[in-house]
Amino acid sequence: MKQTPLNQSLELSRHMLELVKQGAWDEAAELEQVRQRLIEEELQAASSLAIKDKVEALREIQRLNQQAEAIGRKERSELSKQLRELKQGRKVTQAYRKNA
């Protein structure tokens, strides 16, 4: 497959998903900026890719993004749960100290 900006964006999306799965959100965010520039470059320039191929690549990028977002929502929910448990633990500790 020819390495067009869109194909590079697709490869970056795959790599970003792997980073997200590993919890490397900062690295994925940095790559998002690179990927966005590549997509814009592709959409602004005449390309050797047919429209059908562009649409297919963009759909794959979208699918990968949805997977990364789902992981993010799950992690956010878990962190929220942990924070609630931490707050509850603090309340219990404070109540214990007041009554001790």
C-alpha cells in the first residue's frame, strides 16, 4: 500500500489505539495532532487514492477512534469509582477520629 498521508494516518490510528490500551494517553494525544495534520493534508491535496479508498480509510480511522474512546470511557468510570471509594474512606476515617 502506498504511503499517502491518509495511509499514514490510518497507521497512526492503529498505533494510538495500542497506546491507549497500554494507558499511554499522553503519547496518543501527541500522535493525534500529527494524525490530524496528515488527514488535513490528504483532504486538501489531490491524491492517487480513489474516493472509495479514502472513505474506507477514514471509516477505519473512525472505528479505531471509537475503540479508543470506549477504553477512555471505561477508564474514566473506573477512576470515578475509585475516587468515590477514596472519599468514602476519608469520611469513615474522619468519623472514627471524631468518635475515638
